[in-house]
Amino acid sequence: MQYRPGMFSEVSIRNGMKEWIESRFDRCDNPSIYNELPHEVKDVLDAWIFANILPGKRTSTRRSVYGLKTDFQRATGIYLYSGAFAGAMVKAGYRPMNPSNPSGRFNVITNKNGVG
């Protein structure tokens, strides 16, 4: 399924995604929640990260998970918890700057063509 901005809210209500999100609120910052995402959402998220995020070379390229997931939501219309986005980043090979806070910051740059 191809997503466009604003579409996910329609799709999520029909497919129970709203209930999925609400039922996992207590684990919203845990990166392992990525593993519980619906398959089609994981596919969109993984493809977006691959196309729009690159490793940073300096500490000045730090990006917060919250900012990155907001860029993703603007581009696709899909709302995610910070933990789910952080889990996807780790799966894609990126490492958090502070391992004790995986939903914090990553040293990455973004492809401005697909962000925002």
C-alpha cells in the first residue's frame, strides 16, 4: 500500500491502528516496540529511513528521534511512537549517541528532498 500525508489516520482507524497505539502507550519509548508494528508500516518506515537518512560525520549533525519521527510523519502521514522509530534506526544499523537512551539522539543527516 502506498501512503500519502494524512492517509494513515483513515487507514489506522479502519485497521485498528488507533487501538494498537493506545494499547502500547506504556512502552512508547522502548525500541523493541518496532518489532510489534504491522508489517506494512515497517516496510514504509524502513524504506523511508533508507532513502532519507545518512550517517553523520560530526556531532553537529545530531538529530533527535522525536524530530526524525516528525519528519517521517510529515512525509507519510504515519504516526509512530519515538521508541518504534528508534528501533527502526537500530535495525537499519544506526547507533544512538547515548546507548542508555536509545530514543534520544542519533548522529545522522537527512536527505532534505524527502524530509519535511
